[in-house]
Amino acid sequence: MNRQEIEAKVKAFLIEDLEIDEEKIQPEARLKEDIGIDSLDFVDIVVIVEKTFGFKMKTEEMGKVKTFNDFCDYIEKKIA
């Protein structure tokens, strides 16, 4: 799976499952402050990522993930 496919899948589940406005999802948008993802949303994200990309997310690894780009980078590294 290439980077564009990862970004498309992440964007799709943010819009469809978490009901995020598409215009909020920009590469440098901060997940919490700009996109509006809260701690309950992160629980859903963990389940969705596991189902979509086939790996378990670890909370401690998410500490450095601040932006949409960071999140896609994280997924790309895990599935590479």
C-alpha cells in the first residue's frame, strides 16, 4: 500500500466513522486542536486502524503523533 492509499483510507474513516469535516483534514492539521479528535475518538481509531491496516496501535507510540501527516507516517512505517 502506498502513501496516497494510506492517506485516502485515513481520511475516509475520519470523515465516515468520526464525522470529521473534510476541509479540516489537511497534512499539517493537528489531530486534537485542528481536527477535533478527542480521547474517545482515539479508542475508535485504534479499532479502525487495526481492522483496516492489520496491526495493533500502541498508546506509547502515539506520543509523537501530532498531525495528520504524522499519523500517516506512523501507519506507513508500521505496514512497511
